[in-house]
Amino acid sequence: MTDTNNQEKNIENNELGDAQASAAHDEPVITPTDPEQQLAELQAQVTQAQDQFLRARAEVENMRKRAAEEVTKAHKFAIESFAENLLPVMDSLHAALADPSADTAKIREG
């Protein structure tokens, strides 16, 4: 029985060792690097972060400009629409005033 127990323990230990070994392979291996290489990597990251910041800033500025243009266009087209709606009324009023037999009651009806 002792041999059977020992074999079972060896199998369990091997399985645990395999699990630990596979877990170790999943984690990135961190190797010590020289400070110059670390400095170069960090500088590259800083440069990339600065580039991303500048691009995001430019995008925000472009969005502001587009929004301002849209507001300006909305005001312009609102005024044009209002004027277009008033043109038929104005034409009718001019026609009523130009009529020589114009009665004030008829003008009010129109």
C-alpha cells in the first residue's frame, strides 16, 4: 500500500508541477534590462502619449469649430425660413392695398 500511496503523491505532485509550469509560461517573463534601454522605451512612450494628446486636442478644437459653424448655419436658415413664410403674406397685403376698391373689412379678412 505504501507504494500505491507514494505513486499517487508523485502523480499529484507532477500534476501540480505541470499546472505551475503552465501558469509560469502564461505570465510575461521580465528580464532585467539595462537602464539605457528602459530610458529609450520610456521616452518612446512619452512621445507616443504626447502625440495622442495633441491629436485629441486638435480633434476637440475641430469639433468646437464645427459646432460653431452649425449654430451659425442654423440661425441663418431659420431667418431665411421665416422670411420665406412671410413672403406670401406680404404679397397678399400688397395686392390688397393695390386694389382700388379695397374695403378695410376685406383687407382684415384677407
